[in-house]
Amino acid sequence: MTPLPKKTERVAAHVFRKQPLFRWVYGGFLLLLGLSLWKTFHLKQDIHSHRSQGALVPVKLVSVTQKDFPIYLDGLGTVQAYNSVLVNARVSGQINEIRFREGQEVRQGEVLAVIDPRIYQAQYDQAVAKRQQDQAQLENARIILERNQKLLQRAVIDQQTFDTQKYLVAQLDAAVQADLANMEGQKTQLDYTQVIAPISGRTGVRQVDVGNLVTGNSAANVNGASSIVVINQIQPIYVSFTLPQQDIPQIREALIRNTALPVIVLDRNNQTVFSQGTLTVVDNQIDSTTATIRLKATFKNEDDKLWPGQFVNIRLLTEMLPKAMIVPEEAVQLGPNGSYVYTVSDAKKAVMRAVITGPSENGVTLITSGLRMGEKVVTEGQYRLQENTLVTTVPPNLADGKKYHKG
């Protein structure tokens, strides 16, 4: 310890004589400083001695195993209705009835709304009456033609009179045919006063109410609504998603092996599986703006977990690798030269082993090279290891002070 200067000693002595409490504090400080230096010195000696003796690091070992390993392509998708129809009025008039509830399941052909039919009923009745009138004239003209046929044979009338009557019958017959066509047209207009469901599905929010005027075959009704209601078919249902263009060869090869590739739909957190379906559509061109290709998968959706417009995560299963080499995901570490794992030699020393890995799934990682079947890798305690560190195996709940959970 460096001696205090004489001037400092005289000041300290003066303080000690005048202030007894200060003497005690100062002495305690010197005592604590001495103890601290002593502990630091002995701790360094213990560490040096501990390292020289080769301290054992507790680790947990797990064997490399084989298992069928799935290869997925992941993407973001949007749920779409299998069929979606905007139900518009096809004739103009006032809505007399609304026969559906919002959100109701409807069947194809059910009446959804009724437009005031009176004017269309009157037009149809007029067409029926006109046909009956022309039909009566036709029947009369045919009777006269038959009579003129007999008179012509007896030379009572000339050929011109007969021909005139014959062409009159043809003219009236054409008029009756035109009346029939007009009747069909008026009957169709009358039928259009009953707005029916073109497909089976679930109705959305009603766009018009009873009493509103609608315009037939118009882009927008008088009140601004573009349709009476939207019907979406959600059983089955589509999910549209995109994948990078570099995945196209993998998808094409998978489709050659299996034309019905399985597709899994999960929530946005990748925690809950909503449904499982099959890939049904691969678009015929790549989107040049995003360098992605669009795909569609079909799902039965019997439990209605998928809803049009919903954002979901998609997993497309392209291949199932049989007897793939796998290790627990936590065994693989990432270093400056790539992925590696720790194995243990016969001398109970840690050995760093470079490996080439594939994807990880359900807590395990695919190993494509660098390990052999039956070898054991460190899954706990590896953060305390270096090359040739002496190790000892312990139960999984002791290494690193945590319990091992197999994925």
C-alpha cells in the first residue's frame, strides 16, 4: 500500500484527534478495501485452478433420429367465396316484399323479393288477348281456305282467289307466332317481378327496403344501391394465395407426383389450423410487378371457420421426405461459418460439427449433411461449450437450469 504524504498524514492526524467518528468511518473503509482486494486475488486463483483442472460442463444429449419430414411452402392468403352473385332487379318497379333475412342461408330458386307485378300482369294479359284474337282469325281463314279448295276443284272460283286466301292463312299464322313470342316475353317480365336466388349461399346486408323503387338491369338503383343483396357460396370455399416465382419448379414437380396437393389454412399467428383442403388452381402467368404466382385452394368449410375476405396463413405440402435425418431444433447453432452442432467424443470432450440444415418443423430440424444416424448432439448446455470442453451428461432438467421440451 502506497504511504500517505507527510502533509496528508498531519491533516489526517489532526482530523482523527478532532473527529473521533471520522476515525471509525475511515478505518472501516480501509478494512473493506482490503477484504475486497483479498477476495479478488483468491477468486482469480480459484478460476485459474478450476480451468487448469478441466471443469465439467453439464449437457443434455439427444440422438440423431429418422422420421418422415414434410416440406411446406408458406404464403399469405385471402378467403374468397366459391361463387359470389350480386342480385339485381331485372325489371323496374316498387318493391312490395322482402322475403329473406340478412345473413340467411338461401337455396337456389328461392324468392328473395317481390316487385309490384300489376303493370307486367296487364301487359301479359294484353299479349294473351292479342294471340287469342289472331288465333281466331287464323282458324276462320283456314276454314275458308278449305272451302275454296273444293270450289277451285269444281272451277267455281279462279286460282287467284284461292291463292289470296292461302297467303292470308300464312300471314295470320305468322301473326300468331309473333303473338306467342310476345306472350313469352311478357311472361318473362312478369316472372322477373319475383327476384329469385340464382345460387345457393348466404345472404349479406340488404341494400334496399320495402317501398323503394328499383330500376331493372341498371348499374345502380334509384336509391343508389347497386343490388338488392349479395349472395356468397361459402361451402365449399376458395382461398387465394401467392408464392414467389422461384417456388414454381418445386410446385410443378409436386403436381407431377400428386395432382391433389394438400393445403393447410392457419390463423395469422400460425397457431390454429382452420381447415385442410387441396390445391385446385395455379395461375397461367407470373405477376411481373411482385414476381409472384397466384394459386387457389378449395376447402369444404363445413364448420364455417373460413369467411370471405379473411386473411390467413397458407401451408402447401409439396413433399414428404421418408426417413429424413432430424435433430431437435435447439441443437442447431448459427456461427460465422454457418450452422453447427456440438457432439461429444469418447473422451467426453465437446466437438463442434458443421452441418447443412433444411427447414424446421414441429421442434425438429432437417439435417441434410454433417451427421450420421445414431450420433448424439448437445441440446442443453451448449451455450457454455467450446471446442474440447470437458462435459458430463445430466438429466434434462439440470442442464442450463431448464427443462427440455421435445418439439
